[in-house]
Amino acid sequence: MSERRNVLITGASRGIGAAAARLFAQKGWGVGIGCHTARDRAQELAQQLRQLGVPVQVYPCDVARQEEVQAMTAAFLRDFGTLDVLVCNAGIARQELFTDITQASWREMLGVNLDGVFYCCQAALPGMIHRKQGKIITLSSMWGQVGGSCEVAYSAAKAGVIGLTKALAQEVGPSGITVNCVAPGVIETEMNSQLSPQTKAELAEETPLQRLGTPEDVAQTIWFLASPAGDFFTGQVLAPNGGWVI
Ligand code: NAP
């Protein structure tokens, strides 16, 4: 019997992260569910996934705080032994006019969306380098590729995630580690819950495939990169966006 593989997914209490956690558990992987404020929700998901017969643990952690990320990673390694795949999925979005962005808002957007990825990768890498294997999957956005109006801080952070991914892939490739990025289009999650039904319909209409994405669409892309099918990909940006940005 082959050894069980383990994934740590930040921001997995809901949305894309939760869909990815579900998919990895269905594939028989041990799953670490990272969460921030929604501990009860993360525990409920963990209970459901344990029914599939795989080990699942919850790790509350603010990814913008390096010491919390280090503690989460250490706890995961104690619980699971090895970290095969890290999915840096935790993120926040906020729509504001560029001229209204305060220093605090800018710091928060960059802190969670970009610093968080830096802290998670740095905490995970020593173990991966030691084993000469591992995969890191980061979450950007199509706004990180082309820029989104009234989302300058978010776009800047997500563009930074793409740069981090490409550079880190070059640096750790010789150590047998891949680093890839998933840059979704508009996905039906709570991140977009403030959008009116009319705005969502307009966004769907602007999308060549004429619909918004689902968390499962993105989870399948993450899974592809984590699976053996993705072994020869590194430094790449895969974009489940319905054809919006090509
Ligand atoms: P979501 O439904 O809003 O969920 C966000 C997740 O991130 C939650 O689990 C939340 O944890 C966690 N989180 C937020 N702040 C955190 C922090 N400081 N530390 C740790 N975890 C934190 O978001 P989503 O739509 O699934 O998005 C997932 C990722 O995809 C994000 O990086 C997002 O930018 C990216 N993305 C989303 C879309 C989209 O249209 N939805 C498009 C492109 C890219 P708690 O619930 O525990 O607080």
C-alpha cells in the first residue's frame, strides 16, 4: 500500500479552500484545514471529511502573522509527519477607490494576500527541501494578471503572488519542489457575496463561457497541479476563468 500524502490548505473554512479540502479528502489525502475566524465552520467541515476515513485537522491561524504561520506549520508536521502539498489559498478582497485606500487598508490587503504567502512558503520549505520533494500552489486572481478597477491593493498583492511563484519556482526547482499559481476568474463564493444578482449576471455575460466559476472548478485545477499529472509544471499560472483573461 502506498504511503498517504498530506496537504495543508490555508483559508479552507469555506469557498475555494473548502472545495479543495473536500477533493483531496475524497482522493484519500490527509488534510490540514487552515482557518482564521471561522473555527466552528472549519471543525464542521473536518468532521464531514473524517467520515471519508482520512485524517483531518483544523489549524486556526492568521496568515499575516509570521509566528502564527510557523506554529501552524509545526503543528501540521507534528500531526501528519510530512507536508507534501501546501496550498496558499487564504485571501481577502475589498473594493475601494484608489484615492480612498488608507495605509491600514493597504497593509491589511498586502499582509494577508502577499505576506501570508511568503510566510507560509518559508515555513513549509525547510521540510520539503530536506525531503527533496514537495509542491506549493499559490492562489492569485485574474486581477493580478490584468488589474481590476477599484481593486488596486488586491491586484497589486495578487500580481506579487505571481512574481513570488515564478521566482521561487526557479530557486527551489533543483531541490525537486514545484511552485505553481492558480489565478481564477470570478468564482461564486462568499468573497463575492456583496455583488447583486444583476452584477453577477453581467459578469457571467462578460465571461466567454457565460457563467461564473464554482469553487469546484478551481479545486480541480489545484488538484491537477498536486496530482502526478502536474509533476512537470513549475512556475506556471493556470487560470480557471471561463476565458475572461487569455
Ligand atoms: P472566501 O470565501 O472569502 O474565503 C476566504 C478564506 O480565507 C476563509 O477561509 C478565511 O478564513 C480565510 N482568511 C481570510 N483572512 C485570513 C487570514 N488573515 N488568515 C488566514 N485565513 C484567512 O474566499 P474564496 O473566494 O474562497 O477565495 C480563496 C482564494 O481565491 C483567495 O486567495 C482569493 O483571493 C482567491 N480568488 C477568489 C476569487 C473569487 O472570485 N472568489 C477570484 C480569484 C481569486 P475564516 O473564514 O476562518 O476567517
